Amino acid sequence: MNRPTTDHATLADKFNENEPRVNWHDETLWWVRAKRDRQAWSIPEWEQLRETASQIKLNVLGNLHDYLTQFEQQAIQNGAVVHWAADAAEHNRIVTEILKKHDVKRMVKSKSMLTEECHLNPHLQANGIEVIDTDLGERIVQLAEEPPSHIVLPCIHKKKEEIGELFHEHLGTPAGNADPQFLTAAARQHLRKEFLQSKAAITGVNFAVAETGEMVVCTNEGNADMGAHLADVHIACMGIEKIIPRRKHLGVFLRLLARSATGQPITTYSSHFRQPAPGRELHIVIVDNGRSRQLGREDFRNSLKCIRCGACMNTCPVYRRSGGHSYHTAVAGPIGSILAPNLDMKDYADLPFASTLCGSCSNVCPVKIDIHQQLYKWRQVLVKEGHTSGMKTAGMKMMNAVLSKPGNYKRAGKMGRWVLRAFPGMVNNRFNPWFKQREMPAPPAQSFSEWYAQQPSTKNKQP
């Protein structure tokens, strides 16, 4: 596992050094959120779809063993080879062994957040296998030697001029050309050659149908189809939570996914993979990597309902103005902040605190995950387990002493107002994180309680 070199707040500070970038990053993601709203409001049964999807996923989580076993049996009958991986290391070993068996030195891969979570690309490169990401956004960040900053929009943090420079350096496009249509055409030509000569392709899995043993992969570019249909070996990597019971349930999830992710009615390609073509191989790698542990946490098991739409990121005011890389984990934003501590509480203890707990993430989640409530609960767990900094722990104890006793609260309020008036520099300084981005308010002359005590009684007055 890659260890973070610093925390969310420090990385967010770095992102905020470029204020124009922060502003258009914020505005662009809110524009996507607004598109999502228009699509949601256009469907009278939208809330019914959300509730149905949530209940289907709840049923899956309660019967996961049975559905996984059924999926395995059906997939094997279809001609696929099914592998089970307990963790990221086993997943990477299985994939590497398949590729080495077929003497693959260079291969294509469509978007897969699971392989990002498992750090598959660097593992394969260390074993002499070059990976070409074929999703356009993923290819851009790969050329920039960066991880994706968003699970649906991997290069949302980059401007078209920066992409033009990358393509000039790596693909030989004319210097200074930042026209999106031209750059897309250049990428298409570049990737077409890779598709045609690759013997193996890796894809993710959006939905795995227990009833039929088939997998559904949703893309807007068709790159998963190109890779899987042209390669001799197709390796599909999926987490155990990707299961849905029956094919008819796709009618619920496919209507929710694209509308929530990008504000479009449905993805351009919703591709079904059921069996390998004659003379070819289909491998399915089913991965746990901490998911069973999360399933056993009653307060957090619902996070496994996630269908990776990214809606919570698009609406989150913290994510929009801190950038995906500030979360130092494969899945950023609110959903990543409740998934990552399950993998390693110590390394990701900062993430549940990177939230205002406003609840917007829960409001837009298509499967009704109580994200903001889980963020709050993770904070409690992390403090109890001793994974917060000494300063934060001491601050929480001080706040508890003040807020749990009315007398202490009133005395602290009076002291605070006096300090703000007499010594404003004690608060308005660079050591106060709140002061970095805000003007501190003028101290009130009296507290609300003092003001209220001075008001005439209203007990006998009619409303």
C-alpha cells in the first residue's frame, strides 16, 4: 500500500495556491451536479428508483455469500475462469501470472478503480509489463504520471492547455494546440494502434449479475469494448460488492448511474460480457481487500452499496475546492473518506474530518448511502482508537469540558468575546486555520443567553 506523505489539509493548501484553478474546478463540478439535478427532476419516479436500488443492494449485502457463489457457478458454466483474491497483493499476483503465462509485455486497460486501489499499474511495470490506460482521462493522467483525481472525471483538475502540452510531448501533436476536438482525435489515433496490437485487456466491472454470470461495463468511449473484443485474453477485475441478483435489476441501476455521474440519461455503451469468444479466454478476478471487514462494521456496511458514480464528489464543497489528490487515496471525496479508513485507520484518519457534514453527499447518492452520518461516526471511531493527532484530541477534550457544563460554556463565551475585543491579534493570525480563508466576525456585545434574559416574558402572549 502506498503511504501518504502528508494529510488532506496540507495537500488542500497546495491545491489552493492556484486560486483560478480552484475556482474553475469548483464551478465545473457544480455544473455537473446541476446537470444531474435536471436529469433527476425529469423522472417522476426518481426517488422510487433510489429507494429500489438501495433495497436491492441491502439484500445483496445480507446474502452476499449466496450471490457470489451463484455468480461463480454461472460464470464457470459460461466458460469464464474465476479467481478469488483476498487482498490487493493477491489480486496483483493473479493478474501478473495470467499475463506472464501468455507472454504479454504490453497491454491495454480500461477504467477500473479497483486496479487503482490495488496499485496494479506500478506492480505490472515492476514485472516488465507496460500498461496503456485507454480511457481518455486516465491516459492523460498516466502521461502526466499522476493518479486520477476523480473516479468518473480522472483529469478534471487539468486545463486543456496543459493537456495540449502533454500531447505535444508524448504524442507529437503541434505545440500550442489545445483544441479539445483535435486532441481527442490525436488520442484516438494513438490508442487505436494499442488496441490492435494488444494480446490482453483489463476492464473493471460496474455490475455482475448473479443470475446469469455476466458482467456489465459502462463507458462513454467504447474503450472497454475495443480492448476486450480485440484481445485474446480479457481480465475483468471486480470487488465482491459489484453483485446484483438479477438481470432485470439493471433497469434500475443503469437509469441511476449515468444521471448521477455525468447528468446524461444513460452511458453511451453499456456492454455485457458473458462468455469468451472461441479460442479466447475470459478471466474474472473477484477481490475482497477489506470489503468483508467493512461488511462486518454495522455502522459502515452500507458504504458497500456504492456504484462509483461520483455524485458525492461533484456536490461536496470540500472536494470541489480541495481537489481529488488531497485525499491521497484511490477513491477521493466523501465516499472515499468512509471507505479508506477501513483499509488503514492510521493512514487515512484525516479524511473523515475533511467534511462540513452538510449532508449534500447523502442527498445525491443514488443508492441512499448515509455518507455524512458515516463520516461523523468514523470521527468517533478514530478518536476512540487514538488515530487523531495529539492537538486534535486535546482540543476535543477541551471542547467537551466547555460544552458539557453550562457554567463553563458561559464563562468561556465571556472570555472569548473579551479576547476578541482586547487582543484581536491572538485570533487573527496565520496560526489560526480559520483566519487563513476568512475574516473573523466582530465580537458581539453580549451572548444570546444574556440578550434573551433581558427580554420581557412572552409566556402569556398569543402567537
